[in-house]
Amino acid sequence: MKQTLPATLLAVALSTLCAHGATPETSTHADDSIAVVYADTTGLNVDSIESSLKQVDLDEVTVEASSWVQKADRNLLFPNAQQIKQSRNGLQLLQKLQIPGVIINPSDQSIALADKSEVSLRINGRPADNKEIQALSPEQIVRVEYIDNPGVRYGEVSAVIDFIVKNPTSGGSFMGDISQSVNRGFGEYWLAAKVNSGKSEFSYSGWCSPRWNIEMLRDNTEHYELPDGTRYTRTEESLDGNKFEQWTNGHSLNYNYLDPQKQMFNASLNFYYGHQENLYRGILTDHSPGGTTSLMLDDSKTHRIRPSLNLYYQYNFDKDQLLMANVVASYERPNSHRIYTEDELIYTDNGFTTGSPLVDIDNLIKNRTYSILGEVDYEKRWKNSRVTAGIRHTQSWITNDYVAQGVDDHMNQGNSYIFGEYWMRLGKHFDFSAGIGYSLYSYVPRDRESHLYSIWRPRISARYTIDDHSSLRFNFVRMGSVISLDMLSPVVQDVDGIQQSTGNPDVKPYATYKYDLQYQYNRGIFYGKLGAFYTHAPGAIMPEKVWVGEKILTRYNNQRNAEELRFYLDTRVTAIPNWLTLSVGPAWHRYWMRGNNYTHVYNNFYCYATFELSHWGFSLEGMLQTNFNRFWGETLNGGENVHTLKLTYNYKDWNFGVMVFDPFVNDYKVKSENWNRYAGYQQTMTSNMVKQLVVVSVSWNLNWGRRYEAGEQRINNAIGGGGVNAAGK
């Protein structure tokens, strides 16, 4: 593995290598860098090296070493020369690194964890979206830092992936990635351009993800129990004419100023547009005595625009002390429109015709959200310890106009968060961190009672290093919850002719407790992590269904408890160095949902696997995911069972590829269930969008006049919207 590292590492690295029994060879190049080649370094203590650096007057040092290095609070992944050469952008390079548990969705290029929990993407310390990661040139990526136990400053994400990059000081680049299906209405198009001059960089990126003429079928069986104990079912059978369409695009203008020794400023102006439609047509049969058969139409449309401005400033007092500030302002306008009808069916000799309308629902919600966020963080580092402290406040002004109900609902929502964290290393085998956060939530709805809540959010992490290759870690965190306007709104929406939904102005925030135990082993070609975690959330806000008159009402309420137990294994093996890398992760989890009037237990086994075979400019990549199913309240949300194969070829600055989704099966399904005794269902969604989908792609990375200088930005934020969807099945 060949990687450029700061010259200040040279003297300590050489002495440490000799201490580990590795004999280095050095050779001087014309550019005054030194190539150091040595044996396996998986046991290298990078923390001790960094804490005892001495200045050496060299521009840079090229080191060939192990690609995976464990630190006290993160894992460092160094891309090798072949991975860099065969990648045209940052996403392609991340795919080749194959971080266990991290999945790049081939359909939309999004980055997520295998269990679908939230991951924070960052560039030099600041969060970024997947399009910004894609816009990175592989040769500018120094390393990737993977943090699977984020501290209190990161909020409540499950992992952090931080790309440490060198900033160009001259020249520019033009990048692109175009993917188009040859047998479906499916496309992914992305372009980016950057120009650098001295300490400044100007950039633009734009993307578009159209989906059209996609068939989406829904088969549904609903089970009902009346207050007197009578039971009956209704079945929905799909007809032709169902469809799914999606038209989304985004644009970003960015300016970055970097003085690596002193300060950094970044400003980005972003715009997002999205439109999506799900149309279902089917025969709805009521199997109760005297029940009817009807033609059902369920048409849901969402339309969203979101401009935002993000400003970031960092000031370095010295190499061990810095101050960071971030301001984000955004406006979001998501509209949700659902039309649901049931028309009586009359069968004739020539088929059937529609009679009188039985149900006619038109729910239109117009949302407007203005938000501003401000954060200031301070960090101070010593030889064997570090302290971080900060304060953050988000203020949102939310309006939901329920057109059919004639209700204009308003709420001002504030969230203040102050936190501090201390990390220390004690000797060669033990390190720990302890942090505390305090959140203050305010909810001020119009014409209703205001609420003010607070919650303490402690976090503890301790690691014991058993030897040079293995370690044991324990994490504990108490997380808070955020209440959205739809949870508080008392507006009642019709779902169909039998069911309605509403919020609950009396729900209260709750805390979630998470305990995580991990064992990591890293030696030579193998990395593995075996873990178990348990969460419980007393008072969790979950839906419940009750009979109210002649209708079944779904509403939010604080329930008794929500629990999950999970055992998981993440592995990564470099089976053939520079040729074949494999990653496999089986897991099992169990849910206990304890409501005020229900108790449910659910078990799920799932697995993911990826491989990457590369040589002679060719790469063959494969991915498999089985259903990761989530259970919350009384609802099971099924995951996707999908696999892909992708073959690519690199030629100079270009990459050409062909990818097939589910090449070996012709049956794509997503299942969901609700276990409520009064109104449960079993639902199956099928689509031709994924099964045996064939996509061809071309990507490129054209650079000119590039020179690089490193810099590190530590914080950045994004504000989520407060939109409400029209109630549906």
C-alpha cells in the first residue's frame, strides 16, 4: 500500500518499525520524498506515534504499509495505489475499501450502514452528503477514518466516515458519472467542476435521479375485529395501471478558503427539488356479511423544494487548540397530496363497470418550514488526552396547512444542546472517554399548550487493548428524542372508509438507553468485529389503534417500552492482496414492543456480503443483502432482499461499467405487516424496477494543474425539515 504521509512522521515511524521487527528500505526520489517499504504493521500504535512527533524538514514521505490501522477512537483506512488508480471519484474509492458494515446502495449511490441506522459522512471533519463525497478525486484522499462509536458532539448517529483530503492549490477538475438502464426507466446523472487558485476553491455539482414508467404492485390483506368481537377481512388485489415515478435533482455552489496553519472558511449554497408519485389500482373485496366489492384507487404525490445556506469557520490557535463555528439557514416546502377512492363494482357479461362511489378522500397538506442552526465548538488536545465542548441551537418555524380539513397548524420549535467530552489514554492498554450533553426542547404550537422538556445525555466509552492485534470496547449512551409536528397535531385525517389517523398534543419526549460490547481483531489480511448491543426506550412514542365510534383511529402515544437485542459479526478479508477482497456480516436481532395495550416479540436474521476482484484495469464487484426487517410499535417494515453484479474497466481518466440487479432471481418483494388486533394487515409490494435491471455507466475525472495542501474542517450541520405526509396505508 502506497500512501503519502506528513513528513513529521518519518523519524518516529522508522524507529517504531524497527522496534516491531521490520527492516525498512529507503530510496530517494527526485521530488525529495522517501519511499519506505516494510513488513506488516497491523500492530503499529499510531496513537503513540502521533503524540511524540518531531519536526523533519521534508515536504512529504511516501510510506507503503498496512491499509487498516486501529486507533483509540477510530479505524484508519489508507487506499493503496491500485485502488486509487481504478477509481474515478470518492464513492468508487469507498466501495473498493469495503468497510465492514458500510453499504453503498447501487441504485441511488447513497451510503448507509447494513442495519440502516444513520451514518454521518464528513470531509476533513465536517459532515457532507454523498454527492460531496462523490466529487472527491481519489488522489486527493489521504485516508478514510471510520468511527463506529461517535462521541457526544456527533449527536446520535451510529457511525462516522471522515474523508481526510489534501486541498488543491491550483488547477481544476471536471468529473462526471452517468448511469442509464437499458431496460427500465432508471437513471443516475451527476456532474461536478472545481477550480482552485492559491488558498481558494470554487466548485459546482449537480445531479438528477429520474425514475419513470416503473410498475409497482401492492397486494394487501387487512384483518378487523369489531368491539363486539366479530372478525372479518378485506383483500386488495392489484390491477394493471399501477406506477411509480420519481424526479429529483440537486445543485450546490461552494466556496472554500484554506490557510492550513491558521484558518478555514467554507460557504455552500444548495438547492434540492423532488417529486414522487405512487399510484395503486386494485380490486378491494370486503368479506364481512353484506360486504361489497369495489375498485380502489390510491394515488400519493409528494413535492419538495429545499434551498439552504451553510457557513463554516475554523480558527487554529495552535496545532493542539482550535475553535469551530457553523451557521445553517434553510427553507423547506414539502407538499403531500393523497387521493383515495372506492367505487362499487358491478359485474356484467362483458366484465365489470363502476357504480356509485363508496369512499372519496382528498388529503392535501402544504408545509412551510424556516430553520436556522448555529453551533460553536472548542477542542484542546494534549499528549494523552483531549477535551471537546460546544453549544448548538436550532430554531424552526413550521406551518402545516391541512386543506381538506380547513386547519392551518403552526408551531415554533427550538432545540438547545450543550455538551462536553473528555478522552484520556492510560498506559499502553486502556483508554476511555466520558461525555455529557444537555438538551432543552421547546414546542410552542398556536392555540395549544406549549411544552418545555429537557434531557441529560451521558456517554461513556472504554477500550482495553489486549495485544497488538485485538481489543475489547464497551459503550453506553443515553439518547434523546425529537417530537415532530405531525406527532403533536390533533388534526384527524381519513385513511380509508374505516380508518383515520391523528397526532397527540400530550405526547412527551423520551430517552433511549444503548449498551454496546465489541471485540475487534485486526491482523494481516483479516479484520473482524464481533459485537452485541441492547437498547431500551421507556415511554417510547409509538402508534396505537383504538375504536372511536364507527372508525378505527391510529394515534401517537407514549408506550411502556421498546427493546432490541442484536448480535452481529463484521469481517473483511484481503483474500488475494491487490486482487480479491471479501466482506461478510451476518447478524440476528430480537424486538420486544411493550405498548399500553399490546406486547409483541419479533426475531430477524439478516446478512450482507460484498466482494471486489480487480486486476489489469478490470474490476468485478458483487453485493448481497438479505431482508433487514425493523419492528416498531406494532408494525413490521420489511427490508430488501437484493444482490448486484458490476463489471468495470478503467482506461486513463475514464471508467466504463455494466451492472445487473438481481440477475439470478425474478421475484423482487418487500413485505410489511401490522399486528394490531383491531386493524392489522399483511402487505406485499412487488416491482419490476429492480429485478434483472441492467445499467450501463461511464464516469470520468479530468484534472489539470493540480497541487495539494492539507486542511481539516471539524464541524458542519444540516437541518431536517418538519414536513407532514398525508395519511396513507
